[in-house]
Amino acid sequence: MISALLPNYNRADLAFERGEGAWLWTTDGRRFLDFGSGIATASLGHGHKGLADAIAAQAHKVMHVSNLYRIPQAEQLAARLVAATFADTVFFCNSGAEANEGLIKMVRKTMSATGKPERFGIICFEGAFHGRTLATLAATGNDHYLEGFGPKVEGFKHVPLNNMNAVRDAIDGHTAGILVEPVQGEGGMRSADVQFLRDLRVMCDEFGLVMALDEVQCGMGRSGKLFAHEWAGIEPDVISSAKGIGGGFPLGAVLAKEWVGRHLVPGTHGTTFGGNPLACTAGNAVLDVILAPGFLAEVVRKGEMLKDGVQKLIADFPAIFAEARGQGLMQGIKCVIPAGQVQVAFTGEGLMTVTAGENVVRLVPPLVTSEADLSEALVMMRRAAQGLASAAKAAAQ
């Protein structure tokens, strides 16, 4: 008999009742160091006073009114994001998949509204993950995720990441734009090369294409910049954002330049919950922290500390770990043995992580993680690696 809660997740047998910073406590009193952050979402960790107080105060006033009326909290958050980025305008929604769906519609509508309706195709990249709606599944291109849901949405091509020749070969008379993650989180913490992003910008200008970036996971400070494309020194035309933007409160956004965003006029796109007073209050509280002087520099410094420790682990346990990947506090370890086995060993030591493609374990702690937390995590990982190595040795005898 099916359970009341649809069993479409392989859930770990852990239930958490409270958290503080990078730590979580289960209902049975166990403590875990959270380097999964709700899949890179709890950007300010757990129980953050500024975020919690802001949400509570707003909840006592008004939570939802719909987009039939002005929402001052959304206007404030949009203005702050515009001031801090390349964008001229922002559309708020509820999730990363919804942000990417809006982005895709924006790219297509731009071409249609400027007299090129035949240009609706988008070039995407192997290893991508853009969401679970039918359009974003097609943009993702993973056959496993598409299986059983009927014909896939047309208009998406997939080429290897960091291969400009393949991108150019894929352009035809139907191409409207490209969609790329500066760092592929689900795809195994694979980074787009800085020069590749710069070349994509030049190519989009050359062919009149929309340069669209999925920054759902790598944005909002996780790379050490507000958005990861800033490391390449480029300006995209439109990006998606979610996950860390609300610090765990459901919020997504599409940030766009005017020439792209102006075509979503009233009646072309919308959302019931997106950008409501409560969600945007959370977004403003998160920005208060991330945009504070010196905060992103600290993310860079702590990311380097984490990567240095991981590289030492790889050197000491080459039969377990193969490669360090990622940027800032979005790190990954490519494993030699199954990544799921490594994740279980980490959990056994009290460290929560997330697996990804290409046999990678993701380390995506809250951006407010302390040096002491990082040091403890590295100790936990080392103990887990020693246990795995000892078990492998015993099995070989």
C-alpha cells in the first residue's frame, strides 16, 4: 500500500527538529554537520536570527496578496538585485525549475517579439540539470529523467561543455540562445572555463543570440561572487536564480537585461505565489548578509581552506578519492569507489553531504560556516576515509 506521503524520494532515515549555523539535530538527539545545506539552499545556515526574525515579523503583517497589487518587498529586492548585477529587471517565482522555465520563455519570446519566431531553439550542455518541469527536463537532456513522460519538448540541443567548436556547429536558423551553468552542480561540479564563458559571450553577440545562464545552484555567493559568471568578467543577457536566494524559503528569480525582459508584458507569464511579501522579505534578509562588506571575500577564503584540506585527503587516500572540483563553498570530490558509499561513510561520522553526477560527492556548506566547522568536517572526512581504506584492505585479505 502506498504511503500517505508520495514515496518518490529515497529518503535517509533522519528527521531533523532544529538547527544552528551549520549544525542540525535529529528528533532522537543526534547532531550532524550539514555540508549539504538542503542541496546548496540554506545559504545562511539554520536558525539564522536575522533571517528568522525578518520572516516572523513579516508573517505577522501580511504573507500573500498576489501579483494583482504592488508588493513593496519585491520592488525593494528587485532594485537591490539590479543595482548589484548586470540586470535591468527581475521576475520573481518560487523555485529553480520555475526560474528556468521563465528564462526559456523569455529567450523564445524575445526572438518572436523581434520578428524572428522561427528562432526558438536553445543550445544546452551535456551534464546539465535545469529542473523537473517538462521544458527544463528537455533542457537537461538526461534520458533517465525524461523516460516515461511522453514526447519531450522540442527545441533543445546538447553539446559538450567547454567545446566552442561544438557550440558553433550546433547553431542554425532556429537557434535563439544558449543556456549554460557556470558550475554544473548536479552534473558533478564541472566548471565552465572562464575563457569558454567569454567566448560564448562573443559568439552570442556575433550571431544575435541570447546568452542565458543557470545560476540556481552556483549563484547567490556560493562561488565567492554574488553570481559565478562574474569570475569571467562578462555580462549575460538573462540568468536564473533560486536555492540560496531565500536562505531556505522558497524563492526564485529571473534577472534580465531590458532587451530580453521587456517582452514579457502583462498576460504573457505569471505566478500566483512568486514574489509575495514573505518570500521577498526572506530574500532581502539574505542579501543583507551576502552583500555586507567582506562577506564574499570570506567565502573565497573559506573555500580555499576547504579545497586545500580536500586535496590533502586525495593525496593521502588515492584509492578512495580522485579529484577536487568546484569554487568557493561549492566543492566536489570525484571518488574512485562509488560516491554513494563515500557519502554513507561521511554520514556515519556525522557529516551530511550530497552526491552528484560523475561519481562526485558535493560539499556545499552554509556560506556562514566557520573555520572550526570546516576543520571538523575535514577531520570527519579523514576518519571516514580511514574506515573505508581499512574495510577495503580487510576485504582484500
